[in-house]
Amino acid sequence: MAGTADLLTARLQAAFDAMEPGADPVVRPSSRPGVDFQANGAMALAKRLGRPPAEIAAQVLASADLEGLCRQAEIAPQGFINFTVDETFLVARIQAQGADPRLGVRPAETALEVVVDYSHPNVAKEMHVGHLRTTVIGDAVCRLLGLVGHRVIRENHIGDWGTPFGMLIEHLVDLGEEEAAHELSVGDLDTFYRQARAQFDASAEFRERSRLRVVLLQSEDPETTRLWRILVDQSVAYFQEVYDKLGVLLTPDDIVGESFYNALLPVVVEELAGKGLLVDSDGARCVFPPGWANRDGTPLPLIVQKSDSGFGYAATDLAALRDRFGRLGADLVLYVVGAPQAQHLAMCFEVAHMAGWLPNRDQAVHVPFGNMLGADRKMFKTRSGASIKLVDLIDEAVSRATAAVSEKNPDLPAGERDEVARMVGVGALKYADLSTDRVRDYVFDWDRMLSFDGNTAPYLQYARVRCLSIFRRGEIDPEPYLKGTIPVGLDHPAERALALGLLEFPAAVEATLETWSPHKLCAYLFEVAGLFTTFFENCPVLKAPGPDARDSRLVLCALSAAVLGAGLQALGIETPERM
């Protein structure tokens, strides 16, 4: 189901195309009383054609088919066109949206196989706040892709290989397997890693053991592999505890670590060499994709194999691209990775395309994001300057939400209060991140994100609770009001505005997926919550003037709850029944 604005644009497009192919009607919602939409495209077109804007607008209206969609269209002296949507059309669309289990969201025309690469913790290292953005943005993207019918393959590309593992395995041996497993299982990954690093820096004997252990690991020595497996398994188990607290879709089955691609690295080198793409540079084997240069203007290399014959990150990333478009048969791969990796990924994509592994360049997409900042607008850390554990941030959010929920509704039973606080705290943490344009940095602010006012998860969650509370107070089942059979009246401006807003849900989902930008869906849901609040304050429901008005308004309440719930669920945010 297309949004009303999109339908109006489609109706106007032919008239604009007749004057200039591809001219944009520029349809926008209007804030003028009695006007629903405004088309501003005639003014820009008139300037390009050298004609009066009102003349262009008149020609558009003379040829556009608005039958059944608009009951009124007026040309303003400046040349923009005001439209009022036909109420019969609005009512029919509202009823159809309520009766549709998908709330009007259209399945994709072609279901794609989409690999989403996100989260990326490192074995034997703590998950910190730096993992929040990739994890929650990636999770929301996966949910939205699934919502429109794409087949999603989640890949958590964890760091589970490399020279540090010689050091970590030797520390495990010194500590004892049982004690090491205990430290890792309780999430004390930072201590484990720091102790190993301290030994490595202080002891030449330990460094030599670590070096030899790396050789054994790379040669697949059974005992060394078993010890490595302990590190990986304990770390993965801890990661899952964090994911479960955060309420994201990732599971251990989604993990595809760097080690997975080891056997493919020689193949990558062989195939690149066979295609004549590898160049020796200071002993290293590199590819020089066109378009990238160092500061001095010399070509910038992508190092595939280092001078010591070891493989760099680029080799692993190329192997992953080869595997995803080959074995997995991906139609699209999304990399939810920080903005600083833009150049590296772009070069990898280009080399993969040159090698024939990436059929089309636009099938691999970097979905970058900015940083989470503290109040000082620097990287968000503890007062001592240490990285903040992600699990501690989640626990703090729930703790603060418990206090906020208790203050707002002290009568909630303890068990229900704790569950509501979990939803509110985790939801607030996610929404503060997702509601910011992902390419921008944002300042982390506990008070703002947990507020029940403004563009926050608690505000949206509470708006949905207000919808449901009407049914609860009236002891009414909301389900019959989503069947599309109850007549709807839109006499009050607040009713009409809410109906128009609800109908834009499918368009908001499409707009979000067009640019992989969850903040667009957040902005839409915030708008709907505001429209419902205005409706709630101006249009009595249970005390409506007559049963027909009551039932009509209950339809709008039920659909508001459904849209807010579905939208938040698509962002990975749970919604309580009461707060």
C-alpha cells in the first residue's frame, strides 16, 4: 500500500513529465487548515521553462487525474497547488490498512538474498560501547529487510584469529584451563587480555612461547587448536549474554569469524595472481585499484599478502566477499561498519569486482556510522578514560529506567515493573542511537534518552500504552477494530491528521530501506505519536458523542497502537502493555 503522498505524486507525475520529463512534483504535507498536501514543483519548473508558475500549475491540474483521490485542488498565487484528500478515499484506505496484517507494508518486488555484516566483537576482548552502534543499526536493518520479505543472512565477523592468539593461549596455559574458563565465562575478558599483554611485554620467554604457539595454531596443531577453541567458545557464550540483554537477533549460529576464511586466503592470492592483478611492492603482494592515491599522488595499494608471507585484513575481507557472492549466492551484502573504514571497504569492493567475485559494484554497500560521544563531545568513556563495557551500559539503562517507571507508576507490581523497566531501558538505549542520522556523531545523554517527553523510546512506548489503555478502561477487545468493517468518520481535524499520518507507515518503511537509515522510521513514529497525542487530547473516545463516533475513534486508536508497535518492533524495540 503506497502512502497518500506517493499516490498523489504518481497522479501528478504524468502531467509534469509532459512539460519536462522527470520533473519532480515536490509533494509535501501541508500545515494549513483544511489542506492536506502541497505540490511545489510548478515553481521550479516554471523557472526552468521561463513561464509563470500559476500557468504551469493550471496546466498540471488540467491534465492530472485526481478522480477519487482529491476532493479539492487550488492554485495559490505563488504557483504551488493545495490538495485536500477525499474523505471516502481516506476512510477506505484506513480500513484496508487496519485489516492488513502487514499494515500496508508491501513485500519487495523481488526477494533478495541479503548478507548483513555487523557487530564484530573480538575473542577474549570485552564488548564495549563502540559495539553498540554497529549492533543495533545492523539489527534494525535485518528486521526491516525481513519485514519486506528479503531473505536475510546475519554474519557476525568476529576477530578470532591472528598473532595475539599465541599470547592469549599461553596465558590460558599459565592460568590453567579451569580458571581461564571461569574468568571468560563471567565476562572478565578485559582482565584476561590485559594480564596476557602484561606478560608478553615483561617476559622474553613468554614472547618466545607466544611466537611458537602462533606457528602451532597456524599449522593446526590439535592441542593448540583445542586451547584456541576454549577461548573462542567462552567468548562467544559471553557475547551471547550481551546480545540477549540487548535484545538483538544475533545467535552463535550467525558467527563467521576470521578463522573461517583461513583456507580461502591462498585461493584469493592465487586467483588474483592468475588474473594479473597482484603486484610486488617492497616484498608485499598488492593490488592497486584505480582511483586511490597516497598524499604524494602515488597509487595506493591494497596489501593482500605481507612481505613476511602473512595475510592482512584485506585478504580476509576479499575472501569474505568471494564466499558471500559465491557459496552463499548473495544478491546484496551490507557492511554495517564505522565510517573510518570507508576507504578500506571501497578498495576491497573494487578489487573484488576486478577479480570477478563481485558481479556489480552496487551489490556491496558500506553502511557507515558516526561515534557515540560524551558530554565533552569526545569519545564516550569512563571518567578514568577507560572504555565502557556494553553490558554495564545496558545494566545502567535498565537501572535508571526502573527508577523512572517506578516514579511514573508506583502501583505496578514488582515483577511487572522490572519487565517494563527492562523494555524501557533497553529501548531507550537503542532508540537514542537509531533516532540519530547514523552518519553523524551523537552525544550520549541519560536524561534525554529516558525522558517521557520528546523524540525518545519511552515517549513512543507510552503513546502506544495510552492507545491500549483506552481499550483496557472500556474493557474492549481492540482486535475487531482492525478488521476493516467498522465505519470511520474524520470530522475533527485531529482525526483527519492522524489518519493521514497512519497511512504513511509503508512509505516510511520504504524510505528507511532506501538509504539504510533507521532514523527516518524513528522520525515517522515520533510524528505519529504526536498526532495521536493531539487526537487523544481533543477527541474523547469512550465519552464520544454517540456510539458511531466512539467506534470510529476506537478504530484510530487500535490502528495507532498497531503502527507504533510494528514500527518499534522493526527497530528492535519492545513495547509494554502498560507503564
